[in-house]
Amino acid sequence: MEEEYELAETVELLQSLFEAIGLTADVELGAACHELENLHLLGQKRDTERGKDPEPARAVEERTDTKKGNAKQKSSIREVVAYIEAHCTDYDLSLDMIASQAQITPQYLCVKLKQEIGMSYKEYLTKLRIEEAKKLLMQEEISVNDVCQRVGYINVSYFIKIFQKYTGVTPTRYRAERQE
């Protein structure tokens, strides 16, 4: 687990360095690991050419253990995704709270979620909430205000704005078009 934190921190550091010199770069954890591995192999090749001993066997074993750990990481990220899906309508569901429960940093969680589901935490949560809102809007007896609260939003005008952004229509219009 400590290695995961170090990798996530390395990615953050690389992004900060790029930003400090005025470059924008989207550093992904997998790509950073791959590039660091290539640099390591290049250095190892150079050492071999200069007559130095190649990489100790212990380092190779450690890399193999890390690859075995990737399957475990994927499993835990899938559990986090399942948790988000189950609790997406909780108004107080936050990235910090989820990361804390998963015992990882919020930054690392963001990176892993993006890799696993292809979108950010906020995008995914909003998508889930809008899908749930669509289902609830099919029930005439539930007001837009109630739908808003049931899917995890507190502010109705904000909910309407987000709903319209994702669907192209207001919740009321969505309901009317589906009932025609």
C-alpha cells in the first residue's frame, strides 16, 4: 500500500513540475511507471555495457510482486466503484470520505477511478445521479424537488441546471416528453 502512495505522489510531483515550468501535461500513473521502468532498463543496459553487474535478482522479484499486487488493486477499485454506485444518492458522498474508507489518498483514488471507469469521480457520480433522476421522473407523483433530494442534491436550481446540462432538457420537460 505504501508503494501505491509513493506512485501517486510521484505523478502529482511530475504534474507540479510541469506546471511550474509552464507546461501542461496529463501524467497518468501507468504511463509514469512505464517511463520510469524504461529509464531503469536503459540505465541497466548502460551499466552492463560498462562492465558493471546487472540488476540484482531481488529487484526483479520486487517488480514481479508489484505486478501481482495490481490484480488486488483492481479488485479494491472495483469495490470502490460498487460502493459509489450503491451510495450515489447520498448527498454527503464525497471523494475524501470514500478515499478514507478505502485507506488511500483522494488523489490516488482519482487516478485509479479514471483508469477503471474512464471518467472522473465527479463525472461518474453525476452520471449515476442523473440516471436515477430519470427513473424517478417517470413517476408523476414525485415532484422535481423530491427527485432532487432523493438523488443527492440539496439545491433544486443546481439540480435542474446539471440535469439540463446532461440531458439537454429540464426535468419537467423530460418528464413531459416521456409521458407523451
